[in-house]
Amino acid sequence: MDPIVTIVAILVLAKAFGELLERIGYPPMIGEIGAGIILGPGILGLVTLNDTLEIFSTIGVIALLFISGVEMNPKAFAAARNAAAVTAAAGVIVPFATGFAGGRLLGFTFIEQLFLATVLSITSIGVAVRTLIDLRRLNTLVGTTIVGAAVVDDIIGIVLLGILSSIALTGGVEAATLATTIALSLFFIAFAFTGGKRLVSWIFVRSRRMKTHEMPYAVAIIIALATAAAAHALGLHYAVGAFIAGLILGPRIRNDRSLFDGILDFGFGFFVTFFFASIGLLFVPAPATLISPLVALLFVLAIASKTAGGYLGSIHYLGDHLRAITVGFGISARGEIALVVAQTSLAAGIITRSIYSAVVVMVIATILLAPLLMKWGFRVHEKREEPATGGRPSAGTR
Amino acid sequence: MDPIVTIVAILVLAKAFGELLERIGYPPMIGEIGAGIILGPGILGLVTLNDTLEIFSTIGVIALLFISGVEMNPKAFAAARNAAAVTAAAGVIVPFATGFAGGRLLGFTFIEQLFLATVLSITSIGVAVRTLIDLRRLNTLVGTTIVGAAVVDDIIGIVLLGILSSIALTGGVEAATLATTIALSLFFIAFAFTGGKRLVSWIFVRSRRMKTHEMPYAVAIIIALATAAAAHALGLHYAVGAFIAGLILGPRIRNDRSLFDGILDFGFGFFVTFFFASIGLLFVPAPATLISPLVALLFVLAIASKTAGGYLGSIHYLGDHLRAITVGFGISARGEIALVVAQTSLAAGIITRSIYSAVVVMVIATILLAPLLMKWGFRVHEKREEPATGGRPSAGTR
């Protein structure tokens, strides 16, 4: 198929389904994932995830996290810092322990237990952020806690991944390698908010004085992509770098409505769609897998463990049970990192095909359920509260 | 290299060189091509033209022609219709005859003569349009004549390509196949301006009533890509379909400044850059080729024949020697189609490697010279005229 036709098919179906879902009150993201499932090898078999679609998808998640960084109120984010760190920690420890123990009950081998524990521990930043933007709750206390926890979670996740692949390959863990990974990640973040911030601001301010009309737009995209690539080179996910770039450039971009609209269009009107459609393309639903007790058990463990972890981590800071549970819902979706871990583990012979399939179905199911749980949590909570202390729905910019 | 790093490297170097060229008074496009040459296999060898970059480049030329269709004043374009058709015809016949005769003088075989004639006949729509947009002369009489001639030229070029490949493969031409190609092209254009126009307008108007905020932007891009893919499926270049889609949607998009700005950013701030950088990536300068007498001869024949053809075709309609010569300059750049013809002909064993290399250098040289000749033509002409009858510099929107 002509690659342009593939791109058109994905855009048309994803946008149509997204619109449909939005009209009946569900997050449009679910429609975009559904478009991927239908076009993908599981159903119509018209589209497979090739290099180009993977790059579109990567640019999509970079654009998504960059935009959420730009939209995020830095003061609100700084205020949620402690809540986010503790929530991330609890939101990893509980699912990790659950996965390890659950694997034992299921008769998994040690390395399979470790795999399950890792897969259950890593939140999908993309799904969490997109849902908050769609629900216009990004800049609420719950929203900033969720995003912060998802970002910190990614850093912990990278360490877990390192342990998993090290044990799988060599049977043991090299402390020096792990320490290097952690040190590089922390160095990246420390540099981003000091020298990196000054450098990026200097470049961006100069881009406005150029003769090329589209220069600020191009430079904003270049900064987002470059920071994401730098994060990736150090072992973090592209999304973490893009989010930090958005936070840094936020004040300069938010005030330029025309530029920000252009970047929103670049993301939500084009690239972001490919990120969610790609998640659907990875999904090959086999009826036997869909109804297996293993899937049902994993799914319940996945949702329950992150919700419990998120609740335990945030209740001290938020002081409200329903809000804390909503934070837990917000970090429940597992995403592309879990799918990649599952694929590499299958390829490395760490896990069986049936465990792989069950994990893929579990991941997609959490992506489909988490936004609905979040929506429910915000709605019930805001109904109970005085309007003045509600979810600040005006904070979302879209 | 991480594909995101490749994308960043191309964007940074192309935008920097584009800005530099613009500041010293040359078309930024030349800087973008130069960035491709430097990053490409000829010099640094950091980037090669892979599938993904080719798709970026294709979306770039689609965006470029879509934008030029949107910017084009339909009445001005309709007024230039006859001038464009005759210019296209003369602008193909003269270079074709020149190529055929020139090949004979050079001792080429019959099929090599036919190859040279074909390569000299096909104007680069992308280069012509980009130069007119950069010079803000798209909606002048000269500008509309150039664009119209380049579009019609592509249709004639497709027929020539069919003849060339048919003779190369089978030793003869099948009249039925050629007639089908021509009939399909004409049918596509006729349908585009009747049923296609109604369908596309219906869809676009409805996109504004959707709940999804970015829907008009996404739908405009979908229509551009889909029309381009339809043209390509019928044997035309993507660019022809994209230009027609732009003409059809023009009135609806031009009046929505925010939407049009978003699409300009999508094109000139991102994808179009990859189209021109890709031209540079195809160029591997070998010192021996650069200074060969064959290259020099081909280059002179290429510029002289298209300029003469363009002049002869348009002088009757424009009534002014300098304007008619500027039209000739405007259709002098050969582009990606000529490069593709050269590659497929080399692969098919129709031409020798030395002819191939000479043609590639000739194509790049016309791309570099034509914009400078056009700029000179517009400037001298406008200096001579009263300001009121000048080039309507406000017509360009950028």
C-alpha cells in the first residue's frame, strides 16, 4: 500500500472514532486506539507498524508531553513535587510486590516473576497526560500529582528494566551499571533545569529575531525533539525529555497564542494520533487470550495495585480519599513501555508466548479503563465539593 | 543514529542555512538543499535517504503544493489557463527536441537520447512554487503562468515517462496503455473540479461542526494527502493532486487565518524542509563529474531550452520579453522526478553511470540557478515598470 494511503487511512479512522467517542462522552484517545486495532494485523490486517509509523508515533508522544509541559503551571507542578515523588515510589513498590507475589502464586519462574513485577510497575505517561488534557484537569492538584508521579515512575522504571535485562542476560545485576544509569538520569534532569534552561531560552528568544517566518515554530519543535533524544540517549524515555522541554519553554510559548495553536495542531491534529493508533496496531486480539483467567487476574492485579499505590502515596498530601483514589486511577494505565518490555522479553526467551499475549491484553485493557475511572473520580469528587474548590476546568487550554 | 536525532540534524542545519541564505538575499530553499548535501553521503555521510525521510519528503511536497493551491487566486489562475497550457507545451517540446538532438551530437544511443530528452522536459513543480512563494510573486501573471505550466508539464511528463519505460522494457510503445494513462489523468482533473470539489467541500464544512478542536486542521491535511495519493495512484505526481486540493479548498481556508497559519507552519515549519533537504541527500558530488564538459553542456542545454520554450509559449499572452523570459526561468528547474527517472534508468541499464552522474549534477545546478534567474527577472522587470503595475508583492501571504 502507498505509504501516504496508510497515513490517510489511520488519520481518517482515528479522527472519526475519536469524534464518535467524544460525542458519547468517552476520551477520544480510546477511539484512536480502536482505529489502530481495526486497521492492524488483528482484524483488517491493512496496516502493520513499520519504521515510519514508529517514528510518527515517537514524534507523537514527544509532541504530547511537550504540550503538557507547556500547559502545566510550573508553580502548581512545583507544589505537587513531594506528592508526586512519594506517589511514584508507592505507585511502583505496590505493583512490583504484587507482580512478584502474583507470579509466584501462578507458578511463574523467578525471571517470569521479575518480568511481571516490572511490567506492572511502569505507568504510561502518554495515556495519563492525554486523559488529563482531554478532561481539562491537567492543572488540578490531582492532575499535577499524576503527571509528576508518571514522570518519576519512568525513571524508576528504567532502573527496573536495567535489573530485569541484566538478570536475564547474565544471571546477575551489576551495581556499577545501575548506578551509572541513575546518575545519568539525575544529571540530565539537574542540567535541564539549570544550564539547559538558560541555553534553550537563549536559543528560543533569538529565533524570534530571524527572518524566516516559521522559525519560532521550527525551533520549538527542534528543542522538543532534541531534548527528547538527549533523554533517550541517557536511557530515559523520549517523553521525559519532551515534558521537561515543555516545562522550560512553557512561559514563553503559552503567551504566544498563534505559536501555541500551531504546536497544538502539530500534536493533536496530526502526530499524537499516530501514537495512540500505534498502540492499537500492536494489539492482536486472539479470542482464546481475551477470555483466559490469566488475563482477568493480571488485569485486576494491574488496576488494583496501581490504584492502591497511588492512593497510599498521595493520601497524606491530598487529604481526601476520593482524590487520592483518582490519583491511583490516573497512574493505572500501562502503555508502550510495558509493551516494549513484553516484546523484548518474548524475543529474549524470558517469557512464554501465553504470558506475552496475556500481558498485551492486560496493557490495552488498562489503557481503555483508566481514562473512564479517572473521569468518574473527577466527576464524583467535583459534585461533592463546592464549585469554587472544584477541578478548575478552565485550566486546560483546549 | 537515533531517527529523532537525524530529524533534528536535518531541521537544524536546513533552517540555519535557509536563514543565512535569506539574509544574504538568496532563496532559503537553496540553504535547505545545501544542508542535505552536507549531511548526505557526498560530504559528512551522517544521513542517507531512508523510507521515513522519503515519506517526510513526500508529505513536504504535498504540503508545499497544497499551500500554493490555497494561496493561488482562482480567478488569476483561470485567466492564465491558456498561457499556462501553451507554455507547458512549448516548455516540453523545445527541451525534448534539444535533448534528443543534443544526445545525437554526443553520440548517445537512441534510448539514451530518449532518456536525455525526457529528463530535460520535466520541470520541478516544487522548486518553481517554493521560489514564487519565497519571492512573494505567486499571484502575479508570471507566477500563475509558471505554476500552471509546471502542473500541465507534469501530465505531459508522465506520458513521456510511459513512452521511455515502455521502449526500454519492450522495445516499443503500446498505444492503448498510453491512451489509458492520458485518459485517467484527464478524468482525475475533470472529476476533481466537479464531483470531487463538491464532496471535498461538503466534508470540510462538516469538519467545523465537530467536537474535536483540531478537526478542520486534520481534515484539511487528510484531504491534501488523500487527493495527492489519488493522483499518484493514477500515475500523476502527488504534487498535482495536492495542488488541485489546495485550489478547491482555497477560498475556505484562506479566510480562516488561524487554520491557514497552522497549515503554513505544518508545511514551512516542518515537512517542506525535508523535501528540499532530500534533494540534497540524493546528491553525491564527485569532483571528476562536477568539472566534466558533459555536465557543462547538459547544464547549458537544460537552462537554455526551458527558457526558450517558456519564452516562446508565453510571449503571445504576456506581450513583454522580460516577463516571458522570467516564465522560462521559472520552469527551468528540474527536480525530484528527473532524479527518479535517472535512478530507474540507471537501475534498468538504459544509461551509463557517467550519464547518470552528469544528469544528477545538472538537475541540482538548475535547482540552484533557476531561483536566482527568476529573482533577477522579477527585479529588473519591476524596476522598469510603474510601481502600480509591479509584481503585487502583497499577494504572497508570507
